[in-house]
Amino acid sequence: MDGDGSFLAMKFIFKAVLRNIAVLFVICSCATVTEGPRGPEFSLGKKEPSGREEFRLLSVNVPQMGNLSENIEYWTTIDFEASHRPEISRACFNFPGGSQSCVNVKAKDVTYGSHAYFRVPIHVPVGTRRIDCYAEYVRDGEVHRTNTVTYYVVTLKKPEE
């Protein structure tokens, strides 16, 4: 009897361990770890923008082939995520020294889907090392502003005469 009792106890423990491993596997397969402002953040399931941040910029990219020049218009791509199709009205760029440029966003230049982005032309002032960008959009008849994303410029030079 003593042999049968220990066999049943081991069988019970083995089943419990397997059940716990299966539960952990299911939880881990749905988990996401992202790097947030306060370090790594853990979440279960697909991360959707919160109600307050239903439209959020992810990155800005100014195409650089060599040095940028201030008299050239650069088509800049801004990646975003949104819980809906936001009505984007303007993209604004802040440059060092307090200068700012805002550009109207045309509906034809916005692409929705799994890789959502919009494109706008900008002129980059000479000496710029950093570009901060945010967007303005209309929701419920009111203009709202997104978060700000930053692009670091490699080098700039004055245009050749």
C-alpha cells in the first residue's frame, strides 16, 4: 500500500506541474514586453492606444543622402498608430532656436493599415541637429495635439552656390 500511495502522490504532483506549465505557456504566448519611459513594461494581449492617446506618433524620418540643405524640400515620413482613422490636419516641426514650421497634411498623403504613416514636405534650417515633430488632428470638432517625436540630423551644410 505504501508503494501505491507514493505513486499516486507523485502522479498528482506531476499532473499539477504539467497544468501549471501549460498555463504559463498560454500566458507567455500572449505577453508583450516593451520599453517604456519608466523601463520595461509588461502587457498581455495586443497593445492598443489608450483612450487618451488614441492617435500617437511613433517616429519621424527625414531622408538624408549626404548633407541636408535648407533650400531643398524634403518629403518626411511620420509613422503613427491609431485606434481609428484620425483626421490629420497639420504636422508641426520645431527646430533649434525656437523656429517652427507647420505643414498642412493632405488626405492623399496619409496611409492607414498595419504600417500607418503620412508624408509632408519640409525645409530644414541650416545648423539643425534635432527636429521635434507633432501632429494636430480633429476629433469631435476640436483640434488636438499628438505626442512629440524627435529626429536627429547627421550633418547639415549651406547649399553650394
